[in-house]
Amino acid sequence: MGKKDNEYGSWGDSNDPKADADRKTESFNQHASNSPDDNPLKLESAFLCDNAVSADDDGSKKNHEGKNEDDEEGHLVYHVGLVMKGKYEVLFTLGAGAFGKVVECIDREKDEHVAVKIVRNIDCFREVAKSEIAVLEEINSLDDDNRFACVRMLDWFEHEGHICIVFELLGLSIYEFLRQNQFLPFSVEQIRHMAFQLFRAVCFLHRNKLTHTDLKPENILFVCSDYDLEYNYNMKCEQKTLRSLDVKVVDFGTATFDHEHHESLVSTRHYRAPEVILDLGWNQSCDVWSLGCVLMEFYLGRTLFPTHDSKEHLAMMEKILGPIPPHLLKQTRKQHYVHNERVNWDEQSSSDDYIREHCKPLKQLMLRKSEEEKQLFDLLGCMLEYDVYRRITLEEALWHPFFSPMRAQKQRS
């Protein structure tokens, strides 16, 4: 599912909110540079275990009993050339994260390249992997002709105690492409093309009583991230222009069916809906909020809410979207966030100076006043609505005037 590009590839992730905030701050400040880390040849030494001590012919490192060894964090220790399930030969690592590692393999039987997620051999990660497999099997059966932009699971198996999930091989994540492209924003036309696919995919999930819960640029991958280099005269720099804007949603490890237990805390910080922060309970509309944040990131080239603190997050929301309705603040179980029916926030603090500097009312973030931008911001206003009962659904959003060109194009094809 992630095409090898560099050592920060599509598959690196972090469940550490501070680490995530730090990289988002990098995005916010646009301090990206062309570093030697962009060299794809470095990926193997960055992610693969290079000490090939007593490596067997199948490429895996074994202990004296002939079993594969895991490292101290429960990752499978492997090398290029390892063959799993008798047919998936490891070529190189695409990325690593809290869940485990993802490798590109060649399926020797079908002679095609695939991505294999090798999950850490730790109970909690195994349970998440089993849940993801169940969701992906459901998606495969409900969308057997692959009409919706959700990643396809091709196979799964166990290898030396590790659950391994086989996916179609995709390109870079949108976040990674932005990072490599100096966080230059996408055009409104590009946003429309990607958003239409994403809304249809997530709407398909919602119709089938499923909430993704972790929509973010890292979990949206280009089908192919091949690009052309062009000179951007406005920014005075070279810019990568994608040849195709086709995307797919990935990472269904925390996807939740309507009838299942809903964890109180879901979503990565910057894409977390206010009802989740306020512990009001959540439903499928939390995905709508996340997608609103994602679209703003496409438009700005940086995250809309650059914070890793819940109270500061709420204060940023109010600066951009206006006051949170008092009836929501009354209902919250997080009463330490509230004072006199308002967000308990010190407007004289240094943090408030930071918010005033970086957060403006939503309409003021509009760069131009073209009709298509007005439509985009009208849609975003409907998605970034505090009250879930007033927030637009994706079914409704697909009929918004912003998508009229996409609907017309779909009818012609």
C-alpha cells in the first residue's frame, strides 16, 4: 500500500501526540528542506536490520531453535529475501510505525508487487489487526467491483506469530507528498477531485454502518504518486505536479461499526471533532469533521489546528469557527474545560498570542474570492459545524454545488 520513495514513506506513523504535533508544527511553519534523507537508497539501512548475523537462506534471522526472532518491541526481525507463506518475497521496507512494519513484496505466484503489513507480535496490536481484517473483508464483499476508494486487502496470514495483511501497492500518502513538495497547497480543482473520491468512499462506509475514526492525510494514499517537475513562479521554486489525483483511504485498524463499543477517545489530535474532545459521545459525523480539517490542510498546506493540548484546541476552534454553543459545554463531562458556560481560556496568556497569530476566522483564510473558493468554504463551514445534529452528512455533501463539475463529469462517463 505505500510505494517506496524515501525513509519517511507512507507507512511511518506515530501514536505519540507530541511527536505528531512536532511534525505538524514543521508543516505549519513550512520548514521543509531538501535533505539527504530524501534519498530512497537510504531506506533499507534506515528500516531493515542490517546486522546479517546468522541469517538463513530465507532471509530471516533465527535463534538456536530455528525460529524467527523478534526485537525487544515485538517487531519481526527480517531481511530482504525472506519468503512468507511460501510466496511473498520481501524486497524492501516501505515504512514503520506503532503497529509494526510494512514491506514491499513480490507475489511469486502472480508475479505482482504488493504491500504486506507485518504486525508486532503483541496482544493489543494483534487484536487491532484482527479487527482491521474483519472490516477489510466486509469492505471487499460490499464493494466487490472496487467502485469506492478504499484500499483492497488481497490476503492475510500468520508468520511466526505475526499477523500479516497483504494489500494492493499504492503510492505516497498525501501528507508525505506535501512534505516532499515543501508543503505547497493543492489547487481548488485538485482538492475537488480528491475530495469527491474521499467523500464517496467514506459515505460508502457510513451507509454500511461503519465509521473510520482516523481520517488524516497520512491515511490517504495516492494510487500512483508519479509526478512532473514544474517551476512555480509565484513561490519561486520547483514544484511537483502529480500525474494522477486518484486516492484511496487506508488504515481501518480503529474503524468501528455502529453496533460496536465506541471508545471515548478517537481520531488523531488535529482532526479530532469537538464532541470527542468534550466527551459527548460520537457517531459517523466525527469523520465529516476530520475530512473538513483534511480539506483545509490541502488548501493551506498546513494543519488547521496546530496544537497538542485539548483546551488550546477548543480555543483555536472558537477563534476560527466562533463560540462553541453553550448547550454543548453544559453537557460535557470535561467541566474543567468550561467556566461560566464558556471555554475556560485565558485570553491574556502567551498561548492566546500564539492562537491570535496563527488562527483567523474561517472566511478570512480564503485566499481568493472566486466562485469555486466560495463554494469550497461554504461546504467547509457545513462540515466544521460544532453540533452533530446540524453538521452536514457526506450523503448531503456530495450534492453540494462545489461538486457539480464532478457529478456532471460522472454522468458523462
